[in-house]
Amino acid sequence: MRGILFFVSVLLVSCSGLNPVGLATDTVVPPASTIAPSPQAAARTVTAIPPAEKTSPVPQATLTSAQALRPTETASPARALVLQVKTPADESIVDTPVITVTGTTIPGAVVSVDGTLAAVDSKGEFQSAIALEEGPNVIEVVASDDSGNQVYSILTVIYQP
Amino acid sequence: MKKFLLGIGLWVVLFVTAFAVVYADPPTPHQPPRGKPTSSPASNGAAVDKGSKRHAVFGTISGLGANTFTVSTKQGDVLVTVTDKTKYHIPTIRPGAFGNLAMGDQVAVNGTPNDSGLIAKQVAVVPGKPTIQHRVGTVSAYSPNSSLTLTDAKGGTATFVLTKETEIRNPKGSGVSIGDKVTVVSRREPGSNTFTATAIVVHPK
């Protein structure tokens, strides 16, 4: 009987090291690739064009331009014009001839997608359906405020039916 | 006898536990999503759809040959061969041609693969800045379906060509009047300084 108990004890000890990998994987920290910012977000370009620069090819400031906003005639403080395109992802390949461009800007902004006005709601969210041609399509999304500031994002989408 | 049976029971439990641990599926936290995506971002600069044998390349032109050009992508260089059937979409030039491509151009290329890279079906040059622009000002002259001139806050003027397709959005009316504050969305016609209005938004006074 003591022999059996001894054998069981030895088995217990050996079992604790049976599969250290399998036991340890529950606590593995995800690699950096799973927590890094999405490449789509990094690829997105938003550029601000102050009104004074529209007729001359001067360097453009990247991102939005709170400083470029001029004082308005109203008492409320001006909000910095922003533009964030959510879909489609830049440099994407799609298999449908019509896609919906969605994103956010400030409420009251005018947004165009390839020159067509997009519907902007009270939260500044917009969307616009556009038809694609087969092959590469360059999509220009431009937003502006009533002071004449504008920001844009240029996306490339390839339609492969 | 009781202790003997207890020992045997323990042994069986341990054996089953050990079996389960050894043959359990290892966790797969980075398993790719299943199913065919409707949209496949190719942020590495090149994408391959092996099923349809079609390729797409996004990148910068880093070399130009007689009937080839090299596209530098984040994945590496891709040699693109053009044919007489290749179509070109160049923002400032219509119709575009191979001779209009330049070093440093950002391009998107669609085509079919060959041994050396890709045979281009379509090439699009991505503009550095949009061809669409918004202009805000007060209407100083207006002729429906013909032209509109506005004066901006700094006193500058701009005249736009209007067409029947020009969309007019006026929340408190149906048209445009002189003195209205508007945003004109326009497209610069390739190879000219003419701006055609695609839309006009009338701002409330």
C-alpha cells in the first residue's frame, strides 16, 4: 500500500511538468502586431488648406488647422475643422461596383465625395454612395466650413469584379 | 483495501487529467479571420488575389523604361509592363498616356501577373492634392446653368462654370441669388484653369 501511495505521489510531481507550454499559453502577452495601430489608420491622409492658400501652391499643413480658423462673426467659438474617413480603407480592393464612403467632420461642414455633396448629420457624420469604375479609383473627400477652411483625404480603391 | 481503491482512483483521475492537458488544442490568439472579405486593405503596397489571378499594386514610381516602370511598395519593388491596351487615369491630363507618368508619382495599378511582375490593365496616378475644391464667398454674379461669380472674404473673385448637373442645395429656398453666401464645390478641368461647379450650398443668412 505504501508503494502505491508513493507511486501516486511521484506521478503527481511528474504531471506538474507534463506540458509547460500548454499551461503557459494562457498568460502569453499578445505580440506587438495585435496591439499596434491599424495600418489603414496610419495610411489615411488628412490635409488642411487655409483659405488664403487656395490659389497658390504653398506648402500645406498636415492635419487640421485650429490656428487657421479666422474669428467668426458669431459669439460661439470656432471649432477646428476635422475630417476622418472611416470607410473605405485606403488602398483597398473591393468586388462591388458601388461603395459607401463614411466618416466624420464637424456639424455644419460641407462635405463632398468626388465632387458630389454628402449628407452630413447633426453629429458631423456623413456618408455618400459612389459608383466605381473597374480598376483603380481615386476618391477625393473634401470638407469645408463656412469660413472657407478645407481639409481633404484622398483614397485609392481598386474595383475588381 | 479501502486505501488501495482510493489510490487506484487517484491514479485514474491523474491519468485522465494528464491526457487532457497533453492533447488539448493550443490557444490560437492570432488566427486570421475566416470568410472572404469584401474589402481587403493592401496597406503593404501590393495585394494578390490568387483566386482570380489578378494583382494590384500601390506605391511610388521609382523607375521608368521604354514600356515598363517600377513601383516601389512597402513590400518591395514591382516591375510593371504596359501594353497598348493599358489605360491611364491622370488627374491633370486627359487622355493620359505612358509618357505622362513621372518619377515619384503615386500610382495604383491593376492588372495580371507575369514572370517579372505585372502587366498593367489600368494605371491611376494619385494626385498630391485634390482636384476638387470648395470655395466660400458671396455671390456677385449669377446666370443659371451658365456661370456664377463669388467674392470671398478677402475680396478675391472666382468664376465657375455651371451646368444642368450642378446641384444646388438651399435649405430655405430653391435657387441662388446675388448676395447669398455660398460654398461652391468645383472640379478643375484637366489642362485648363476652368472650374466647373458640381454643387452649390447656400448658407443661411
